[in-house]
Amino acid sequence: MAAFTHEVKTPMTAMLGYADLMRAAPDDSDLQRESANYIYHETRRLEELSRRLLALMGLDDADRLTREPVSDRSLLNQVVRSLPQGSTPVPRIIACDCVVSVDRTLWVDMLRNLTINAQRACKGIPGASITLRCEQQGTTAVFTVTDTGCGIPAADLPRVTEAFYMVDKSRSRADGGSGIGLALCTRIVQAHGTQLQINSTEGVGTTIAIPIPALNPDALPTPDVDQKEQL
């Protein structure tokens, strides 16, 4: 809560300042527009921050999960469909058609957060790419999100999953980052009994792997919608 209070103090102060400017100069259309844009942008960011904080606080217990057998291809396709329209680079999907038992909504949200982080890491880097992959290794399915973006400095790696920790605060805020995404992803995978495995090299890229037990393919009661679409 102390970190959350610190995080909202600066934008709240600035929003009050812009509101005062609007009241003091109601006939200045340029100032009105600039102030309104800032207030709108920061209000949306704080709304997202609050939503993510509530989600983080609600993941204390694995009993809250609603697990179901689901195919890796269905999950990965759903992640790509959920990305903001026009966001780039568009991830490449590599699935192995295995089956896992997860809370579909939370698992997709976790992979979506990791993918959006990867897109931010690729911003401004010509030819940068993202791959969403799942491969089966024995009785384990390993989901990975790999990018060829800016990478994470070695000194920051131990702290990137802490709530409100940002490697590049100015760029993260400009891109709409809240500093809670990786912390939320960590809580989601922990609730599923696993963990994020982060491997990154600055200037080369990042791979985040999430292992989870694979089920027998017969555990899938009926073909997923995505599987039917592939036929």
C-alpha cells in the first residue's frame, strides 16, 4: 500500500494542477485541450493500476482458481486475439497441441501481460519479433514468451517481479505501464503451482518460461473452438 500511495501521488498532484489551470483560464482552448488530455490519460492509467492491484490482492489462494482442461493452441490463439488492436510486433505462435489444466481466464491474462511487455521491449527496434510457444517436455508443458527486444539489465533481473518496480520508469509510464504486470503474472503462476523463469540479455532479448504439468490428450472433453477452426 505504501508503494501504491507513492505511485499515485505524482499524477494526482499534476492532475490537480491541470484542473486549476483549466479553472483559471477557461477561454484558452489550447490549454483546456492539453489539460484535459493529461487528466484523461492519467485517470485511465490510475484506473488500470487500481484494477491490477485488486487482481493481485485477489490471488492469495489457489482455491479461487477455476481449472479446466484446455489445449495450448486454444490458449495461445486467445492471447493473440486479446492484444490491443494495431499493437506490434504481432506474435508468432508455435503450439504442440498438448493439454493442460489451468484457469483459462487467468492463464490468458498472464500470457497477454507478458506479450504486451515484450511488445514494449521491441518498440523502436527494427526487425524485432515475438514468439509465443508451447512445447511438451516429458510430462511437462512449457509455455514461453520470447522477444528480440531491448532485454533487461542484469542488475534489474532480481527485482522485475516486484510490484511497482519498473526498469525504465519514464518509458513504462509513457507506454501505459503500471509496474504491476509482472507481479500479477507471478501471482497467477504461483496460484497454479509453478513459477516464471526469466532469462534476459540486455540488447539481445528476453525469454520467460512457465512450466506446468501436461495432461493426457484424452482429458480434453470436446475439441476447443480454436481446434475446430484449425480443421
